[in-house]
Amino acid sequence: MMLRSIHRGQRQVLACCFGTVLAFICQGCRQHDAGISTGTMTVHRVSLIRLIATPREYHGRVVYVAGYLVLEHEGNALYLDELHHRHQLLNNGLWLETNTTAKVDWPKFNRQYVEVLATFDADSPTDQTLYSGKLREVRGVSLIPNPGNP
């Protein structure tokens, strides 16, 4: 059929390209499962949904997670999205510890979609049990660009 009309050399090139692409995909899968090592620590890029669903899997680990950040008196949290905050679905959010040594301009990130690099704690203190965990020891925060406002 189609492969028969391709010359032998072209088939070898296609096979080589396919193998290379497959190797990159497999490498990406291993990095996602095992985390990404930065030399001094292993960072796990993980979704907020996965942290909420499997908190024990990431307890005590450094995670890189995205969500909607809200800073309020006794309510600093990272939510799945703005609607989860607006409807006070606290179990769809993580408490965020803002008293960190990292130099973060917190007001700049309030009510924005952000990515946070922090240690995940599945065991929330009693006053924060409505949330599905806590992000502590924040190492960095960055804005996720708004596609509607470049």
C-alpha cells in the first residue's frame, strides 16, 4: 500500500523518526512519574486535581502546580478556578502559606491564575481542614499569561 510506494531509504528515515519521537514521549512519561530533578531537589509538576485526589502520593514533596490564587484574611488559597473560589468550594482548593522566605510580591498575584512552586502538605492543621491540603515553603510564584489580554 502506501509503505510499498515509499523507497527503502525513506522507510528507514521514517522508522528512525518514529523511534526518536517514541523515545521522547517515553522520557516525558518517566519525568512526569518520577519528578524532574534540578540537582538540589526533585520537583513534581502535578495538577491541582491530582493533588486533591491523591494527597498522600505527594505529601512532603516539592510540587509545581497551577491554579487561581486568592489572598484573603484567613483564606489564602489556590483553587481549581475562579468559580470554585466564588462559590466557596474550599475542598477544591489548597491552603497557601504566604509567610515564606521567598521574595514574592503577593498582591501582584491576587485573583490571578498562577503557577506555584512549594512543598505540598496533605496534613492540614485543624483550622484549615476545609481545604484539601496545604502549600508551604513557597519557593516561587509566576503569572500564567491571559490569552485574552496578551
